[in-house]
Amino acid sequence: MEQCLRKQGVVNRDRISQFPEALLLQILSRLPTKDAIATSVLSKRWRSIWKMVPRLEFNSHYQNLHKFSENVARSLLLHKAPILESLHIKVTDRLEGRSESDIYIGIWSGIAFARHVREFVLHLFFKRPVRFPSSMFNSNNTLETLKLKCSVRLDVPSRFCMKSLRTLHLLSVDFIDNKSIRYLISGCPNLENLVIDRGYPNVVRTFVILAPSLKTLSIKDYGRLEDGGYVITAPSLRYLKIKEFSHCGCCLIDNAPMLVEANIGNVSYLANETILGSLKSAKRLFLDLSPLEITYPTGTIFYQLVNLEMDTRKAEWSNLLALMLESSPKLQVLKLTDVRFQPLDLNKVGVIGGKWNQPKNVPECLLSHLKKFVWKGYDWERGEEKEVATYILKKASQLKNAIFFTSSIQSKELNRLEERCQMIKELDGVVRASSSCHLEFVEW
């Protein structure tokens, strides 16, 4: 059989090596960089193919830092692709941190920027922050994406220009002083996407974000900034996400007329009431807030809001809902969600109760615009939830669909099955303002 196969040229034929180089590059681009480099020993044909791969990724995996640094530098120097699309470097070192670490980062960054890298991701796990070389900010005009994570310290020069940078991620990085963040943002005049994830402690007390081209902004802050906060001026901003603010002195969002969507959650004890008032241009809002922990801006009208999603686990959530309904005359979709609601979650431990104080007058959105009402995690045992659901069904005259998702119940829990059947019967019996409203119950 083997002789027969040899005669037909099947055995020992290297079919992959016959592929066009463009196809081989696509294959190697999908392999881990270390595996792509390892193919260089296969044959003369393969010896240099990996050097043309446009995307490189290196992970130290706790190996000797000096050896890892040499391997990365050697690979970058051998690389010959006309465009280095992206370079990802992740380093973990158990030691306290060494002075040569700064040198290694400088070497990798210097070579990558000299090769006009377009995306640079540096992820460091050291016990002390490693200084990112300041000279790098003036050495690359092709960099489009910069992502710095964890043990990175930034000392940003007062004047530089990275005109091609569109995306910037700063995840648990450190700054040498309070001015560095302002210098960094102002030095990227075409910045469109910014992600900030901060821990505690941090040198910077007040983040000033002045970014005329910024379109998306995501902020997480786990520190306590009673004497500081965020000052944001982004007239082109379209998508905003703010999470985990607590005891923050301020969050001032100035001039965001183009805002499309905002997601605000776990924001509490702000010293000012402008955060919600700054969102009045939004078309979609996702709110995970309690009116007991944040002041509602009196007189604010959300004229553009058509889609509202709210969490029903926050204290006095229903009163915030009433305020939002009164302030959103064009609302078309309302979604209420228990963010901790899970299938088979039968006990719903830690439920926060409350009293539903319905609006004095029927909100305009219920009379003229609301078409879809979704409640994910509806708990018929909570009095205010029954009242809210009944009120919406009775007052929303243009409603087309009302969908209630409830937790699944095992057959042995006859009492809960009976209670749910009674709940469905009661809601189905509500005289709905809209004769065309379709009521649906879904077990989840």
C-alpha cells in the first residue's frame, strides 16, 4: 500500500508549503507568535515567512525576565513586515521589580515605534510600577491604538502630538503627577475611544478630559475622590459608560449634544447633581442608580430619550422610575431588569423593598409613545412591582407588547406555582389602556 501511495506522490508530500505566501501568512497570523516563529525550522521556505506576520504577541509566563526580553527584542529586530499592525506584550514577574525592567520596556517600545506599529498593548504584572518612556510620545505618528495595563507609570511631556491615535485604554495605570492625564489627552487631538479603569490609591485626584473628537468614553473608578473627580468636555461624545463611582467629589460632563447612549451604574454619593442632567441629549439610557444616593436634577427633560432600561434592585428604584417617566415625553421602550436575577434563583435574597409613588399626572410618554414594556426578573411577591406593572398596563395607551420574564419553578414547589398562576391571572385581567397590547409571560 505504501509503495502504491509513493508512486501516486501522496506520502511525504508537503502540501502546505505549496500554498501561496499570502495564504501561509494568514495561517501563521492565527497561531500564537511563539508557534509561528517555531515554523522557521521546517524548511528554507519557512525560515523567513513568520517575519512577515503583521501581528505579534509575546507572553512571559513567569519565565526569566532577562531571557524573555532578549527574545522579544531579537524577534522584533528580525521582523520585516512592511507594516506592524499590532504588538501585544504581557509580562508577569514575581519579584519586587528591577531597575532593568524600565530598560526592557524602553527597548521593546523603541523598536516597535521605529517599525511604525499601529496597535501597541503593554500588560505588566510587577510589584512596582514600571515607567513608560516619555520619549515614546514623540516618536510615533502611525500609532492608532495604545493600551496600557496595570504596572505602568506615565510621565507625560507637556507638549507632544500623537495625531493618529484613535483608541486609548488606561487600565490601573499610575501617573507621576496630576497634570499627566491632561497632557496625555490634549496630545491626542484625534482621540475617539477612551477607557479609564482606576484603582486606589492614585496620584491623580481630578481627571480633566478635554477631547473634541472623543466618541466613546468608559470609566470605572474604585477609589474615593471626595476632593476630586472628573471634568469631561467632549462635544462629539456618542457613547458613555460610568461604573463604580462612590464618594466622588464631582463628575461634570459639559457639552455633550451628540450623546446617543449612556450606561450609568453603581454611582453613589456624588457631591453634585449634574451627572444625570448632563445626559439629556441621550436616546438610550441604562441606569443602575438609587435616588437616595444621587440627586435627581430638577427640571431636566430628556427630549430625545426613546429607550430606558433600569435596575429594580436599588433602594427606591420605583421613585426614580416615576421621575424618569415624567421627564421622558418621547419614551418608546421601557425595560426593567433585576441585574442579579438568575434562572432557578428561588429565594431572591437581599431584596430591597420600597413604595411606589405614582406620578400625579399620567406621563406624556404613556399617553402617546410607549410601545414596548419588558420586565426581566419580575417578582410578583414584591408589592411595588405589582403596582408598577399594573400602572403601566393601565396607563400606556399605545403599548403593543408587554413581556414579563420570571424565574423558573420546580414542579414540587406547588405553592409558588399557584402564586405565579394567580399573578398571571391578575395581570392578564388588568384593563389595559391599549386594546392592541399583547401580554406575554416567559419562564427564564
